[in-house]
Amino acid sequence: PIDLLVRAGAAEPRESVEARVNDRRLADFQSAPPRPGIGSFLREAHGQVRLAVASSSPHAWVDTHLRRLGLYDLFQTVVCADDVP
């Protein structure tokens, strides 16, 4: 959709449009609760199996959201993009 704006001759530079779209997505994501049932499922599984997260995102992103959702301490291991070369 952003390319269409540029092709249509939008007065706003592409970078500005992308920044606004990314800001809106981030704001929506940062206020979103976990999907229904995820928290209770993880809490129930926590004492029964070892839980881990593997993500291609950096720790700054993953850890922040796991903590915000109150889920971080349920995982024995969190491995992110900045952990591997």
C-alpha cells in the first residue's frame, strides 16, 4: 500500500508514511493483551515442562513484551537474534 501512495504522487515522502504506519502498528501491539488462553496455558505448563522462546527479534523487543504480559518468568530460556551470530 505504501508503494501505491508513492506511485500516486503522494505529497508525503515514503519514509514519513512508513514511520507513521510502523508507529501505529507498534502502539497497537504494545497495548494488545495475550491471545485468549495463552497465559493460563503457559502457567499450567510451567511446572510440567521446560518452556523456551526462540525468536528472530532482538531481546529488547521480546523481553519487553514478555514482561509486559507477565509471561517472562514462565520461560527457562529466551534465545533471540542478538544471541547468535
